[in-house]
Amino acid sequence: MTVSEPVLITGAGGFVGREIVRRLLAMGKNVVAMDTTVDGIPEGAKVVAGDLGDRLVRAQALGKGVSGVIHLATVPGGAAEADPAASRRINIDAMYDLLLDASAFGNCPRFVYASSIAVLGDPLPASVDDQTALSPKMIYGAHKAMMEQAVALFANRGLVEGVTVRLPGILARPKGPSGMKSAFMSNLFHALKAGEAFVCPVSANGTIWAESLACCADNFVHALTLDTAFLPPSYAVTLPALRVTMGDMATEVARQCGVSADLVSYAPDPALEAMFAAYPPLATPAATKAGFRDDGDLQKLVASALRTLK
């Protein structure tokens, strides 16, 4: 990949997208940043504003071809469940069209797809590893699983170099409506950083898989250049993540913010906990072999996540 060969980031105006754009620009890459909302995209990228489902917008973003695509644009979990038709239009139809369009130039670009642990379904088995079958229950997870297969199809046909990464909870996302049912994980950080009380909608013993924004961005940048021979035949891996309890997370966030952990109380929603805070032990040897990483420990994860709030 050379400086002259563009890398397209879809969903570039989002939480993760902006950070990836920032890192690629710092590396001297030629970046095309595409999103419906382009506020906050770092200067230096070619910005394309518009709907992923619009053929003309995709054509503008792809130009004369790209060396790589990091596909982040999505209708997120809660929003997908509320509007399955919108999820199908963006998460399936528009993405498939993007695969077709990006591969039509004949240069076999690297296509990095942001999937989700939602493909694993709920309830999860007693442990999760590289052999765990996909069994989604939510619309979002089902659509993500379908498009994992699309990436593998295009890769097997030599049309793209496919890399699918399944994201755990990424911390700490901006405050405010996100359409994500797992937003409580990030809202904890915002509340304690401001010294405010927080009612956690899952129990203190609820377990999550988490990764900081910085670690997540590093993993996406790595995905652009890794040797795909290290990937399984599906070209898909679940990213390494720390498995922590919400109670331990709250205690560490409070400690680093210099406030009392007593600001956090717990009012568990059984349905929410079953979906987002009952994660079993996780083993990701395929991702580790391919060079992906987690934050190392809870203290480092929290410190990194708090830096995103500054």
C-alpha cells in the first residue's frame, strides 16, 4: 500500500471511524472518509458526505479504485431491531453493493469489515473460542453474520482480500443517543468523570468483553496489512478483549476519576443483562496469531478509555 493509493473509511464520522482516520493520516496515508455526518472528521482526508446506499455517493468515494476499505458504516443493534428494513438496506444491501463496486476495478483491494460479537447470539455457551458457531438472535447480529459470509465469498473468488473482525464493547463512546443497547458501558465513564451518580442497568457481577478505542483503532490499522494466511478459512476473527465485571469496571473508573465507587448503584434489567452482561470466558487464538491484541489489563483499558473523554 503506497501513499498514492487511497484507503476508504465508511462510517468515518463515527466514534471509531474518526480515530482510524486520524491514525492513517498520521502514517501519511491517502484517506477517503465517507459518512452521512462528516462533522469531526480530521482535516487532511478527502471527505465524501452521503448515504452508503446511494450508488453515486459510493462512486465518488471509490474514485478510480482504492487499495483498501475499512467498512464501519452500520445501523447499530438497537436501531436495527427497531427498524429491520433500514438494517437490511444499509447493513446488507448497501454493503453488498460496496463489495461489488470496490472489487470492480480488478485490483483485489483489502476489505476490512467491522462485524460484531452479536453474531454469536444469546445466550452464549459456557465459553467462546474460535470454534463457537454463529447463532444470532437479533436482527443486527443476523445481518452481520450474513455479510461475514459475503466477505468470505468475495475473498474466496479473489475479488477482495477479506478480513472480518468482530468487535466487543468499545470504550468509551460519546455521551448521548447512539442506537446501541450496550451504551450503558460508556455512560458509566461519562457519569463518574463528571462526578455524577450512575444507575447501572446490569448487576455488579455482570461480565462484559471490552476494548478501548485506541486498542480498537490499532487493530483496524493492523488489519489493513496483516498476512491473511494467518486467518481461518472464514477470514473472520473475534477480536481479543478483556472480560471484566461491571463492578470491577466501576471501581477502577471511580478510582482513576478520584470519586467514590458508591456513586454507582445497580438496578439490573434481566433482558439487558442476558444480552450484554453475561459474557463467558473468551479465547481468541486465531486473532492473536494474526497479530491482534487487547488492552492488557483493566487499569490500562480504563486509563485509555478515559483519555477519549478529554
